[in-house]
Amino acid sequence: MFLIDAHNDTAYRMYFEKQPLDTNNLQIDLQKQKSFRTLLLFAIFMDPEKLQEFSTPLDYFSAIYENFSKELRKNSQILQFTRSSKDFLLSNTNQAMLTLEGGSLIDSLELVDYLLEKQFKVITLTWNDSNRLATSAASGDSGGLSSFGCEVLRKMNDSKMVADLSHASDKTFWDVLQKTTRPVLVSHSNSRALCNHPRNITDDMFRALMENKGVLGINFYPPFLGEEASLETIFSHMEHFLMLGGENHVGFGSDFDGVDCLPYGITDFSSYEAILSEMKRRGYSQSLMEKIFYKNMMRVLE
Ligand SMILES: [Zn+2]
């Protein structure tokens, strides 16, 4: 089976914990992906705390980026870098795509050019902190997308970059959906109807996402799934979105290596085998499994 996972923080952990990509004790390495042909979105996560240890945000960014690039080169026979999902099905290696998690790096439009040069495909507009581009879900700030954020979004649209609205405040979400000319990504969030957390999205937001032809990746982090989170709860969120008509708009964004705990039944990336088995047990059609495992994400990441 092909598999696209829209969010992990493995590059960040690899750098700070000096772990390699091929085999490590994190939740994602190349060995743990063996059962699938994967396209993974590796985030360069702008962690406000760790940023303090560097003289500029760009120095911090470069350190993680360079370390990850080096690991990619080392493993190029198994994993190759890509900026589009277009050739995913034809590729004979796994693929890695780059995302910037947290627009706090972006202080000018030139910075977007810089990310384009480095072949970044996705920008998660905010992390938990609000920034120059937009307000975040965790901050409680009400401003939404700023006028600078609007310019950045226009530039991203023009250059086929994808805006990721996980971590965005509701106001930012609605502002972006109104302004974007391209489908958006909600890379690692769940349903607020099932788990009332500001990091999750409401049914109305999901309906708007469907209209936008966008896609949401189900997040495996227990606080966003609900009490006693398990494999079962992952399915509850997925099936809630399916019930809303989301067959073409749901995928996965595990958040592996960005979380300190996991649901019962999920241990690391190899647990996707259990998810696939459970889909089969529940009688999902082949076409629905393919949509959720990769086709829906492929469309938005083209
Ligand atoms: Zn995140």
C-alpha cells in the first residue's frame, strides 16, 4: 500500500537528540516504514524555546534543515526528496517532502523565496504562538490572517505552495479559506465535535474544507482524540469526517515524534499496519482505503 503522512517532527528530534534516519529509537525511521511505500512530510518545527539557543531564527532553521538534508543524502537509495506528489506512484523509493511548521521564521516575502529555493512545499502558518502572518489556536488571539500574512498566502498560491491550517485560530482558518486560490491542508488535527479542543476543527470548518477541495490529516495525539484514546478513537474521528461526506478529504497526519504519548494500540510508524488491518476488518472498500492512505493527500500536494 502507498501511504502519505502529512506531519511528523522527526527532523527536529533527529537534530536535538543526534539520531540517524535509518534506524533510531524515535517513532519514525526507515525500518519502521518497511510495509509501505511512503511519502512523509517532515516538518522543520520552529520551537520558540529552542530558538533562544541560536542567534537568529534562520540559524536555528538552517541547523535542523542541514542535518536532515545530510541524512537524506546518506539514505538516498531508500528515501528521496520531492516537492510534488505527482511522481509518487512511479517512484521506486520512499519520498520526503519538507514543511515549515510555524511562520515565525517568515519576516519578509524574500524568506518565502528562500523556502521555495530550498524546495519547501508546505508552510504551517502558525504553531502554538501567533506570529506576523496569523493568530494561532493556542494563543486565543483574535486577529486572524494579517495583511502581511495575506501577501505571503498570495505568493504561496502563485508558487504552488500549500498553506497548512493546523494550529491556526478559527479566524485565521476562515480568513485563509476566503482568500486562498488553492486547496489547503489541515495537516494534523481532528474533529472538535468528538473532542472539544481548539486544535481540532468544527463540522462547519470541515464542510468549508471540502468545498475548498482541501484535505485533513488525522492526528494520533491522545489529547486531540479524547479520553482513553486508542486505535478505535482514531477510527471514530475518521468516520465522523466520512459521515460528513469527507471520503475525498481525509488522510493521515500522525504527528509522530512531535508527541509525548500515543493512543493504545499505536506504538510507532509501523502501527499503520494495524490501521490498515482494522480498515479491512471494518469492510472498507479498496478505493476508500486508497483515498485515505494516500490519494486525498496526493491531490492537494501535487
Ligand atoms: Zn504541530
